[in-house]
Amino acid sequence: MVWGRMFGHCICESRKGACLSIEQTARRAGMGIAEWTAIEEGQVPQDITRLRAMAAAMKIRFDQIVMLVLLCERAWQL
């Protein structure tokens, strides 16, 4: 749960850094507001298509989001 929250915090900061509201970002990513909010609260998407859409919506590189997912996932394995 902690690592999911860390992922969500990083996504939230990326969104804010792009000067986007949750509503704008969710719409750009083709997601509902509730789904985006859940991600920022710590639910890590398991669908690569969803991660690509998130990166495009915030205009960040896809590999940045993937790295966050991998870091969070590997932290559980330590």
C-alpha cells in the first residue's frame, strides 16, 4: 500500500507540474475522474495501455511511468 501511495504521489506531482487538473488529465487519458483519483490515491494500473495514456496525457515519457511502476513493484520484493 505504501508503494502504491508513493506511485500515486509521483503521478499527482507530475500532473500538477504539467499544470493540469484531475479532470483535464483524466479526459486526455480517456479515463474517468474516479479512476484517475484512485490512481493518485495509490492504485497502480496493471494495464500498459493505461500507463501509455497517462504518460501522453501529462506529456511525459512513457519510460518514466514504467520506471515508477517497476520501482514500486520491486520495493515489495525487498
